[in-house]
Amino acid sequence: MVEYTDPLCPWAWGSEPVFRGLRAALAGRARWRRVYAVLFDDGDDPPPDPAAETAWYARHVAEIGAHTLAPRARSLRRVAASSWPSSLAAKAAESQGRDVAERVLRRLRESAFVLGEPADTPELALRCVRGVPGLDPVALARDAASPKVRERVLADRAEARRPVPEVLSVRGRSPHPGAAKETADGELRYALPTLLFRTAAGHRAVPGWRPFTAYAAAVEELGQGPVEEAAPLGPAAALERYRSLTEPERLVLAEGVWPPPGAVRVDTGQGPLWLHPDEARRHPAALSGPPSPR
């Protein structure tokens, strides 16, 4: 399974409840690989009016959030200048193990959609992941600045600009059906997010914002058998496993009386973010203001 994504993409952020559920449902059955498509490229022209651009983009994120119900920042400081720093950090974190990489990517997403300050410089990317359990920050800084990791993200960027023919024209009822996008330099790339399922027998692409059933159907069409949603965890176990849960995520991944003891609530511009108490002691969203224990 290949996930074409970007740490700063609002549709990818809104897809996390389904994607987290899908990863749980396919645990032990599939290998999940992320490809960073570089949504905000270094060659993009700067906006002539940054304040107007930020106001427009904040409205755009709010419109997306009306569909996904994902949290959004109370105030967006700016439109991201570049996806490169966050993509390099996310790619570099993969060498430190799956759990660390997941938590680093999560913090990078939260920089834009919870903190309102997208991790669009190397300094901000490193700052927002500070305190991730198990992370070696010195190694992350070194690897994210290395030619090897940059080459890997360059390869991701190129791969994302070779979409399969099925996504060149897509119709559907989704507010984000996911047809391939034309970039500023005239190339085509996958819409974000897109999942591409590959087996020896073929492939299926599921682009855009989709329900769990669309991804399950793609797996079944490839002859891999049915995909059932994983049983939800108890509230405390879910927060222990994921460390950070949005309201849409906890409704999918947890079952029982919410919130669990010790959970820390961080209010956003659209619903709460729930943090494990250990995560809250290190998380910039909880450190930047008075969190609400529940």
C-alpha cells in the first residue's frame, strides 16, 4: 500500500481517522509505504499579499474541515512556504522505527492544523517534534539535512508525479474525488491523499477523501479477501496506543466512556484534540497554552 501524502495537506489530515482504522484493520497483511509529494514546493512563487493569501487559505481549510470534521487551528499564522522541511523530517524519522516515524509525522501535521504554524523551516520541524518518545533529535536533525534523505524525498516527489491512468479523470460524490492535479510547472501529480494498493496481480488506486468501504473494496478486488474494521480499543488503551486523538478519530478507534482518566483536552478552532498525559507534558499544543484535563 502506497500513501501519497504531505504533512501539511488538509485533506490528508482529515483522512487520518480512516487511515488509522485501515492500518489497524490490515495489520500483518500489508506493507504501508508513504510517499511525500511536496504539496508546497520550493519553486512556487511567493504570494503578492501574504496576509490575503493566509486569510483565503484559512477559509479553504475551514471548508475542508466542514466535510472532514478535523480540528483546525484557531488562527493560521501563514500559508506554508515549503513542504520540504516537514517532508525531510518525516522521511528521516523512518530510520528510527515505525512508531517514532508515526509520531513525528503526526506532530508535523499538528503544526499546521492545531498550532497554526506550519513546520515549513528546518528549525520549526525540529522544534515541533521535540519530546516525541523514543526520538533521537540529534540523529533526526543530522539525517533530515543529509543528501541521502533529500534524494529519497526527491524520488518521492518524482514518483508522485507519475500517476496511474485511472486517476487522471475521477468522478464521484466525494467533495474531494481525487483526480490528478496539475502542478505549477505543468506536471501531473496524485491528488492528496491517494492510496495505491499493489499486489502481484495488479493494482487499485483510491484517490481523494473516501470512506473505509472504498479502501476495503479495493483490497477485495485484488483478491486479498475481505477487510473488516478492527475492533475499537477501550478509551485508555486507544489513547495509550495513539497518544493524540481528534474527536473523529476517537469515535472510530475507541469505544467506551470518554475521556479516559488523565486525558488532556486541547481546544482548537473545530473540536478538541485529546492527548495522553505523557504526550501533553511534551506536546507544543499543550505547552503553548493552558490545557484542560478531563
